[in-house]
Amino acid sequence: MDIGTWFGGTPSKERQSAVRNAIGVMLADGKVDPREMTFLKAVCHRVGITEKELKNLIDDPASISFVPPKDAAERAMQLCDMVFMMLADGDIDQREMAFCIGAAERLGFPPKVVPDLTGKIIAAIKGGSSQQRVTKDVSDFLSG
């Protein structure tokens, strides 16, 4: 499935929940780097969230309920988005890592594999893998 269409037709609350997770990682360390905001805008564009909706989400991320994705590909996409966000500023803050791990568990990833899976995603990203490749590998892992 094309990465750009994974959220196509997804209910608005699910798209907002995906963006809320990325915002949570971005805000976890208490500072917003311009590279994080650039990545967040790309996620919003992909999932169909407008600039106005994004502003509202940033102003009050707690107003959006967590809505788990319906399939493995969407769960993989959200986890990868969070890890990419964590790495966007070049610094892995432990608060960002804790947010990613907690969110991954809420997304339905088995708690015993989350730290290792997150580490593998980080290594793949740092090794130069594209977001599409990393997301596909995580999706394949979930499906297998």
C-alpha cells in the first residue's frame, strides 16, 4: 500500500490521534525545534490535517482522545512517525523515549518487544533507511 494513502478514508478522530502522538513526542522534552515542526507539518499533510487543525491540536493536544489504528500498517506508521519525530532534532531525550514507548504499548505493540523494536527503528533511521522502508519493516514485523 502507498505510504501516502494509509490514512486515506480514516475517520478524522483517528487522524487527529496520530498527529497528537507526534505532538506528544515533540513536546515531551519541553522545547520545539524547527526540524520537529517541519516533520509534524509533513505528517499533517500526509494524514489530511489542515494548518488550522494543527494549530488547534498544538494548542490543546489533550483535547484529542486516543483512537487506536485499525490495522498493522497504520500502527507501524504511527510508531515510526513518533520515532522519526524523536530523532528530528538530533537529540534523543529520555522523556521523548518514554513517550514513544508508552504510546507504542497503547497502539497495541507487545510491551516486551517495544524497547527492542524502538531501538531497531532508531538504528535503521540512523543507518539511512527511508521512512517508507522502516515503516514497511515494522508493518511486516506486526503482520508476521
